[in-house]
Amino acid sequence: MPSMDAVCLLWLRQDLRLDDNPALKAAVESGRPVVPVYILDEEGEGAWAPGGASRWWLHHALEDLAEQLKEYGLKLILRRGGSLETLRALVKDTGAEAVFWNRRYEPVVIERDKAIKQALADEELDVQSFNAALLFEPWTIENKSGKPFQVFTPYWKRCREFPTPDVEAVPLKKLRAPKVWPGSLSLDELVLLPEIGWDEGFYEAWEPTRKGAQKRLKAFIKKAAASYGTDRDRPDVDGTSRLSPYLHLGQIGPREVFAAFKAAGMDDRAGGRKYL
């Protein structure tokens, strides 16, 4: 039986939200105190390390997430280095018995995560991963021959034969903090913001927070989704969702987008269907 005082590490990556976060939900439901951690592992990204604009967004997304966690008495632990080595150090620091995370799907990251999962499981840790980023994971959608689709339209038609997954309800009020917190870098020590102020205009164009994502989704559904099929091709019109960076870092998830469209009746309109 796991000890209910033994910590669960929640390894956050591109899932920087509390709602609709399956790994967080599982961590809470395990009954263990939760230690959320973000590891800046640039080498582990292979050829896909984030560029300057992505690093800018990541800084503000982490800052925003830390504020959300603070409301529930939790801290966001920040570390830099190799993912496996850092997770092992955190297990040692906290006495953690479990490590939960949400899956990523880039080939180099899949291989890394498989190795991490096996290594931690071999050390008798409870290791679990979940889907926070996709409606359907790649291996769940096959053609009639049992193979992956190679053309998008028949792939999407096949997806539509399945019910859209529901938003995961996370019992946030049941979050438990550990008695002792491990050490953490400060956000500034990750050095994500540019030294030269080329990002000045970003602050006028974007609100890189969870609330910013929700606000943008609501405005898009209300004002632009119905005519998305035509207006998305017009640079003189605010006709696209501008949700890509929020989706990329997981400040909002695709299940939430689909649920919002359905609640507004926009999933049955031509523009809404095109966007979805």
C-alpha cells in the first residue's frame, strides 16, 4: 500500500494548466501530496528546442501557472537539466513514491520518455502517463486495414465516428501540499526572456495566460468562428482563433475547445465545423 504522506511528483511540460489535466487529476486522486515541477531540459528536446518567442511565452505561462497553484497552497518547482537525472534528484529530495505526467508525441521525446518511465519503474516508483494534448492519440485511429491513415480527410471522418472525449474534471479542492518543499530555481534563473527588448510589442498583442486563452476562445466563438471558413484567409480581418500558442503549451486543451464550441452551438455551423 502506498503511503498517503509520500509525495507524488507532477512533471509538467506542455500542459501548463490545472483544469482538464489528467495527470494532475490522477495525482490528486492518489491521495498523495503533490509537488508540481517544470524541468527546462533543452538537450532533451533534440532539434526542437524552443526559440526566442517560445521562450518568452513559456516564461509568462510558468509565471501564470505558479500563481494558479499558489491559490491551492502549492508551489511550482523549477529545475534545469536532464529530465531523468532531475526527476531522480527530486525523488531523493522529497521521498516521492510516484511520478505522473502527460504524454508528448514528438519522436525524440517519445523515446526519451519511454526510457525515463522504464528507469523510474525499475526503481520501484509508481509511474503513470496520460493524454492531455489530443482528442485521439495516434495509435487509436486506424483505417479498415488496421493501419494509420495517410490522408487527412478520411482520417478526420474516422475520428468523427467516435464521441469527442469529455473535459477531465480535476478535484482541485482536494490538492495536498507536502510538509517540506524541495529547492527550486527562480523563474528569472531559467533565463527565458530576451536580453534585448525585441519583445516589447508582444505585450500589446498577446496575453500569455490561462485567462488570456479563455478570453480569446470566448471572443473567437462569439465574433469570428461562424465565418472562419472564409475569413481565415483574409489578413485584414481578425478571423482566426489565435489559440495556437496556448494549445502548444497546454494553457488550454482541445477537449475544452470542443466543449466550448458545443456549448455555444457552434459545432453544428459550417465555420465552427471547419475550425474544429
